[in-house]
Amino acid sequence: MNTNNKDPLHGKKLEDIINELVDFYGWEQLGVMITIRCFTHDPNVKSSLHFLRRTPWAREKVEKLYLHMLSQK
């Protein structure tokens, strides 16, 4: 069993990713960077999770932004 996985998304929950992005950028900036309704109109974690779990293209954008955020830290 290989426990040295180099993928920063490995084992990361989508909810944790959203929370970290919101903490780093805030909902308003997040809505500017990724223009999806769950980030721009009455944003919250629950609605974002619901949308992102059903929409692969949006989840991919969120994951890319998360990786970019990690490189900024």
C-alpha cells in the first residue's frame, strides 16, 4: 500500500475544498473567479455542494482554483 500520494486532492472532501476557498477568497471573489450561480446568488456551502456534485465541469473549475490557491500559500 502506497501512502505517499503526491496528489493534493487525494482524500480531500469537496466540502473542505469549498470551505478553504471561501476562507481564502470569500464568496464575492469566488463568484467573480468562477461565475456559477451557487457562488453568486445567496451562496452557501450546502447549495454549492449540491451543484458541484452534479456538475463535473464546475467541480473541475473549483478543483483547479483550489490547486492554484495552494500554490499561492
